[in-house]
Amino acid sequence: MARSWDEVATRLVVERGDALSRYAYLLTGSVDDAADLVQDALVRTFGTPRLGMTLPRAEAYVRRAILNAVIDRSRRDGTWRNVRHLAVEPAAVDSPASATDERLDLIERIRRLAPRQAACIVLRYYEDLTVDDVAQVLGISSGAVKRYLSDGLRALSSSIDPAGARAARSGGSHVGS
């Protein structure tokens, strides 16, 4: 049993090691992290002998271990991002007055939109729903949601920068012409 298990591990590394490294690289974007992930996944998979392990099953186990490790890492990083501000004091604290003014301005601009445009903007960007989820909530098609989002964002951007919106409607800026 130990011999066939050891042979499967050796064959997997020799025959599929590069493919596993590429898979891990696609998930991490880092050669070093990918190598570490493959190594850890191999240890998890072959750390204890398993009965009936074939090369395809072993590769599937290793790939799943790589994916699980990436997901776990992103969860840990996300948790840290949510609490790291509690551990480090910011160098300078900005006045909240300008941010409050900007929020109030944005709220007023959203209120000026057509009701469906405003609903789509709020559900998509404030509630962080997907286009399909917004469509389901509002009982309209995904295409209609996309159109309302496009029109609503265009209206919001033109109310922020009227000169830029006019230039965009006229086919671009003609500065220096």
C-alpha cells in the first residue's frame, strides 16, 4: 500500500507538477505564493496514506487543497482589512465635514433621478447587488437595469462636472483644435 501511495505522489509531482503550479499561479498571481501553495497542498494530500489513490484523484485532491488555501487566505486577509484600523492609529485625521457635504450632495443628486434610475443605483452600488439581483428585486429585465444604471450614472456624472458631460455628448473635447 505505501509503495503505490508513494508512487502516485511521485508521479503526480513529476507529470503534473507544472500544471499544478500554473493553476496556483492563476489563483494567486505570484510565483512564490503558487509554489508555497502547491507544496502545502501536496503535504495535506499525501501527509497520511490514503487507500485507492489514483493519479487523477490525487490531482483533484491537490487542486482542491490549493483552492481551499486561497479562499482561506482571502478570508483571513479580509478579516484583517476589517480590523487593522483598530490596531494602527492614522497619521492624520481628515475632517468629516467635507465627506458629509459630499454625501449630502450625492443624496440630493440621486433624489433628482427618475425613480427607477435611483432604485437601480442604490441597489447596485449601495446594497451591492448584482444586475440580475436588482432586476429580480424590481421585477424588470437585466437589460432594463443596465440601461437605468447607465442613464443614472450619466446623469450623476453630468451633475458633478457639467462641462465634462457636455464634451462627452459632443463627441469629445476639442482642446487645442
